Amino acid sequence: MEKKIILTGDRPTGKLHIGHYIGSLKNRVKLQNSGEYLPYIMIADTQALTDNARNPEKIRNSLIQVALDYLAVGLDPEKSVIFIQSQIPALFELTAYYMDLVTVARLERNPTVKTEIKQKGFNDSIPVGFLNYPVSQAADITAFKANLVPVGDDQEPMIEQAREIVRTFNRVYDCDVLVEPEGYFPEEGQGRLPGLDGNAKMSKSLGNAIYLSDNAKTVQEKVMSMYTDPGHIHVEDPGKVEGNTVFTYLDVFAPDQDKVAELKEQYQKGGLGDVKIKRYLNEVLEEELEPIRARRAKYAQDEDAIYEMLQEGSKKANKAANATLEEARDAIGLNYFKR
Ligand code: TRP
């Protein structure tokens, strides 16, 4: 049976954290190991530049960190093609053709772009490349004829826009060159891990994240500092479980959910201290993070090998993307010298 194709990626703007792990990386490893897919995993450095053009060192430094995080969680260059966006010229040419099929108004309506524009405080100074990144993302997806795109919930509008571009392209140029992708989203409740401080989102900029590269002591300190129930002052006080970040993490990470249910009951009645539940969470997290950390440390010893792996992956990715580009050019009629 022909393998289905997966494409997904991350912007290299920092190390990856346990929110990325739960929201996306874990799924990718599962899909990779099922043997039913050929995953293309892209480090989206050019997309990261759309709002970091004046700070390229940040992207350059983060690239290797993201690659290490990938290998650490179990993405395997023998089973997945791991590559770098900026090294695939076909993506930019496809982007150019798609840009002619999308209106500015449509981009301005993209809800994720809208939110990001506000968050980043662009006001009237939105870089053209930033506004256009959903189009470039459609090129990323379609260049590999991806069937499935595993991403976080916030990327749903990008998939929708890519699907629209596929339909428009195939209709306008009367062809079936492009493949309509489907999103693959996290299970209910696994999509968004709140920050350590209880903020709805775990993120680098909010300083409320546990990184896959954090050592055991740092993880422990972070867990001990976590937001719980501010009304739960004495051990014997009844405590709240809803909105209590420690329990939210236990819901997601603890293998023994019966135990979590018991702890919740005890906590709500009163008599269970925050330190106890935090210690348990720390144990649970260590179970998951220790092997990742060990693999990461091993790979980090040989950075040259990582760049070699990325170069190999980029070669394979170029082959696939160039083939699609040629078909797209033919469909548009830009094949003057093929006679
Ligand atoms: N926008 C994605 C993010 O911020 C990264 C990305 C770039 C991507 N191109 C992609 C994801 C293509 C899936 C498919 O995380």
C-alpha cells in the first residue's frame, strides 16, 4: 500500500516545550511509527523570519535546538524526512503563484493571523511576508502533496486556506496537480497546555514553560512554583480542582488516572497539600521527560551530524517539491521550452 504523506513543522524561535510535545510532537511520533505514513517534518525558518527579519541570529540559533528536540522525542530520520524550509527554493516559487489566487481581504480575515497581528503589536506596520504566511504555508503543504497535516488547534485556519488554494488552483488551471490536505488535531483536552502560571497558553514569551531540554532540578523548581488554587491556604482547607494547573497537567500526563481522581476528591474535601500533588506531578513528568532529556544530551554531542542529517533531509525534500513545482508550471503553461 502506498504510504500517505504527512507534512508539518515548527518555527524555530526557541526550544520546544511540553506544550509542543503534548499538542503535536507526540502525535507525530505515533504517526511516524505506525508505518502507514511518510512524514515530512519542516523547520520553518523562513516563516519565523516573517516577524523576526531583523533578528536572524535568533532563528539560526534556535534551528539546531528544534532539530535536537525532534530527535529527542523520537522523530527518526530513517522514517521521516526532516528538513529546512529556506533550503527548498520550489516553496517560494509555488508561493508566488498562489499569491495571485488569494485576496488581501481573505488574508486579513484569517483568525489566527488576526490574533497574531494584535499580539505582536504590528498595528499599521504589518510586514507583507507576515500577512502572506498562510499562502506560503499552503505551498509547504502542497509541495509534498501532503494528505495529512498534524498541527495544533490554532493552525486550523491555515489548513482551511490551503484547501481553498488547492481547489482554486486545480479549477483555474484545469488540472489535478494539487492534493487537498486534511488537518490532524490533538484529542480533546490535549490541544493546549496552560502555562505554569495558569495563563491559558504556555509560551516562551510569557516565561511560563517547561522545556524538553530543562534539567531535572529546573523542572522540579518550575513544578513547585506552579499556580494552584489561591484560596487553598491551609492543608485542611477544601481546594479547587478546576483551573488548578497542577491537576490540568495530571489529567494530561499521569498514566494512572484512577489515582488522579482519588487525589482530586481528597483535595476538594480538604487535607491534601499543594506540595504533595506537586511532588506527584514532578514524578509523572520526570517519567516522561527523563528519556527525552537523555537522548537529547546524546545527540547534542555531535552537532555536525545533526546538520548533516538536515542536509540529507533537505535533499530529499527538494526532490519531492521540485517534482510538484514542475507539474504546477506545466499546468499554468510556463513550459515554453518543453517542445
Ligand atoms: N505555522 C506553523 C507554526 O507556527 C509552522 C508551519 C509552517 C507549518 N509551515 C507549516 C505547520 C506547514 C504545518 C504545515 O507552528
